[in-house]
Amino acid sequence: MAKIIFNEDEEVIIPNGELIKEYCENVGIPFACEEGICGTCVIEVEEGGENLTDFTQEEIDFLGEQDISEEGCERLACQCKIKSGTVRVRF
């Protein structure tokens, strides 16, 4: 099992390999297109970015090239899966 910590105060346990979209939506992250085109669901990864899957082409197209393990990296919540471990995000 993996864990996402939202805005330093809400923790959610997620099965490894699971899309994070549903869990993000449950804590109030807005979604619109859900296809990685609109950017409504942008999250900032504060820690543990290496525990998310690699950037999808949709994320690269929208956000540009970023270092997945860099603090402050932006991701599209509709595109990410959590591999394992803990990820801390801000929205």
C-alpha cells in the first residue's frame, strides 16, 4: 500500500499501482476533462515524486519537461499512478 499526504493534513492510503484521480477528487481537487488537456487538476509534488509513474505525454505537452524527483514538480492528477511509498502534494 502507498500513501498520499494532501496539504500536510490529510492522509489517504492507496493500493500500489492505482490511479490517484479518485483520491484527489475526494479531497477537493477539481477535475474537468480528465484527459490531461485542460490542466484543472494540477498538483504540486512536494516530496516523493519518484513514487509516481513517469510523466505521460499529456503531462509533458501541458506542463513541459520536469524532473520527476524535484521538489515542487507539477503533475496532472488525472494522469498519475502511485507506484509505492509516500507522496506529499499541495493543491
